[in-house]
Amino acid sequence: MKISLVSLDQSWENKLENINSCETYIRKASNVKSELIIFPEMTLTGFTMNIEKIGEIEKDSYTVNKFRELSIKYNIAIIFGVVIKYKTKAENRLFFLNNNGKVLETYSKIHSFSFAKEDKFYYAGNQIKSTLYKRHRIGLTICYDLRFPEIYSALSSNCDIIVNIANWPAERKSHWETLIRARAIENQIFIIGVNRSGIDDMQRYDESSLIVNANGDELDAEIDKSMKTIVLDKSWTRDYKKKFNTTKDRRDSLYSKIKYVRK
């Protein structure tokens, strides 16, 4: 499967400017025959707590409708992030549309980044999600989830790829790259990390999107400014595990019984 990763330089809380930028990348990805394009967390706004300004009602979401139009127009599947208003807070969501604009799956970020007070404005999700596209089972995660290996262990049991979309600051870029490699190696699976670039009101972000294989190696990509395009073959993982399989030695039934006792 041919996949494009976009390290979008997000314009702070400016949906119109960001959707125009996204269409430029979607057109480029379509022109090189990519089957899936992936954008960073909170794609059209950047990572913000201003839910009253940028939050959307799911049934008539501006962001979802715009990306639906673009997926149909350019015949490409799209993964993107959006803030969905819900009761008194909001949800930090990932949407996966197929190339006909159909919602294949949505995922609400499970781990709220309390350091930035995300938990004060956003509900934490409570469902692990994956979906099937082009014969690839794809697991879905968002940013801070990357620090919690349990979700990746659970997803890897039946996924070929796990995606993480993020707004991960440059000051912790080494953590981002290390954790992506760790999640890939320990679960022997492709991990795709798509991070934004640029500067917002609080942070600087470096271009650092990548795909890592089960051996911890970053896949070579065709680069067009802030877009990387990579051909991913899930059979590579199958062949790799024939030679060196560590996941078969997991003892998941035991791990679920472990209780941590504070002495």
C-alpha cells in the first residue's frame, strides 16, 4: 500500500487556511497514486484547548465534510484529527475515511495529556480501535498514547500497522522517535508516526513523520517538501517473523492478572 505522511505546518486555529493546505497535499498524493494520506492531530486547528471556538458537532462537522469531499474528489483515503464537542467537554478524535468518503472508523484519544491540562477540556476515550483498508488491518492512536505500550500490545495482536497522529513538540523529539521505534520493535509491527511541523502559540515542532518496521528501521521515503510517500508491504513483517519471532513468547493471559502492590 502506498501511503503519504504530511508534517503539516498548521496555522493556529485557522481551519480555512489549513484545509487549503491539506488539499494541496492531497492533490500531490493523488498524483503519485497514494492510496492513503495521513495528517497530524487536530488537523485544521493545531493542539488547542479552545474547544468553544474550534469544537464541532459530529453530525454536521465542517472538518469531516471537507475531508469527505476531498477523499471523493481525489480518490484517496484520509486519516485526520478533529475536535468533536460532546456534552460539557470535547473529544480529541481521529477519523479514517476511505477513498469514497465513507467513515471506516473513528477513535477518541484514550490518554489525555494532563501536563497540558488536556484532561480538563477533553474526555478520555475508552475504546481501542482498528479498521481494515486495502487488506491491511490498521490500528489507530493519537499523540500521547505513544507513551503507553499496553494499547500497542493489544492492537498488534491483530493489526498489520499502527498509526499515531500527533502534535509532538521539538523539545521532546528524541522521545517521539525512540518510542515509535520501541513500539515497532516490541510488537514486531509497522508503526506510522505523523507529526506536525512549524510553530504555534506555545511550541515549536520539527518535521519528524516516519514509518518504522519490526526491526526498528525507518523506511525510505520519497520526499516532497513536508510530505513523505512510502510503499508499505505487510508481507515483509510476515517474512521477518519467520526468521525472528519474539511476539509468540508473550504471556498475555498472565500479564492481565498481574497486580502492582505498593509496599
